[in-house]
Amino acid sequence: MVRLFVPLPEPAPTEVTLSGERRHYLLHVLRLAEDSVLEVFDGAGRAFSARVLAVEEDTVRLGLGEARHAPPSREVHILQGLPKGDKLEWVLQKGTELGATAFHPVAAARSVVKLEPKRAEERTTRWTKIVEEAARQCRRNDVPRVHPPRALLEAARSLSPDTLLLVLDEEESAVPLSEAFRSRPAGTPVALVVGPEGGLTREEVSALQTFGARPVTLGRRILRTETAALAALTVMAHLDGELG
């Protein structure tokens, strides 16, 4: 089934009019025409059967059926130290597939990448489109939020007080991620901190612990920054019964 992401109000209308980029995508990429059927999802957990009612000069009108709601899932935040190249885009795309609900690109002491405000805004727009497309392809009805880049401790401070804050720490060997994850009731929000290529400094780990963070390990294997977050998401999805 062809899927299209369209943000919708609450309650959802019975018809929606598309223009600009979404009209172009529907007509020229998906190659739909009048009476074509598709699925619309709103990024907030709802999906609708839809039909193309009319193709007009500058717009396309869709008729929407009844909303179908995705079952609630655990809130999972990824605080990813800004890596070099396109590694973050990989984390965003695959992390969306694996169930992350929010991404926080963070500047850590050892981050090589430094983004000026204008560049950060441009990158956030691009990153948001990446998670929207990943959600469409993996049939999620919700779209993870991508926060603008900011300092690591600022991002940690923004989390709700009930969030289980876990830090992937290469010097931690006693506390497995799975053990710490199981220590809280089902459904508890979780935030995972992953350092950039050079890892986190001891000062950063100590500062995070003042927010209640718990350093954890994924085991004896040494994983690259873009692999660590995805491996941790896979472990948590398995423990939640969503994988394997």
C-alpha cells in the first residue's frame, strides 16, 4: 500500500487538500491519479485509508476514512553525540525503524563536528525529512521528533524527571544495558546517551550522573558510535517483546 505523511489536526477532517511538495510527490513520484487509493499517516500515531478525489491545477484533494490508532509504545530518546560525515543520518533512519521516538543530536567535548546556528537549522530540517521518510517506509504511524543540536547536558536536562537515563560507557563493565533496562516498570521512558567517535569524557559521565544517569555496557564488543545506538535499541526492543 502506498503511504503518504500528512500532519492532521484533531479531530481529523474527512477531506484534505495537498499542494506544493506533497502534491508533486503524490502525482509525480507515486504516480497516483483520481480514484487511486493510499494510506495517509499523520505522524502522531493515526493512519487513514484515503482516496484521491480530484487532481486540480495546483492541488490534490484526498478523502479520508476512519482513523486507525497505533498501539502505544515506550518513549525512547537517543542523545547522540554529533558524529562526522553522514553517520547521524544512518542512526536517524535505522533508529526510526527500531522504534526510537525522539532524537537529540548533542555537542559533546570530543565532538569534531561544530554546527553554526544557520547550518544547524538546515541540518535539522534535513534530518526531520529523513525520519519522516523512514517512518513511511517501515509503516510507522508516528514520526520521531528530531530536536535541534544542542549541548549534551542541556539535552539531558530537558528530559522528563521520570525518564530512565542510561549512558553507554566504554569504561563500564559491571552493569549490562539489559539489567538496567529491566530495573524500571514497563513503559518507563528511556533516554540513551551515546558519545561521538572519541566517546564521552569522565567529566561528562560524572555530570550526567548528577541527573540520575546510570552508566551501562553492551558487552565486551567495541562498537562505533553509529552502531552503538542501534545495537542498544535492538536490545531494548527485544526486551519489550517487539523484536525476536
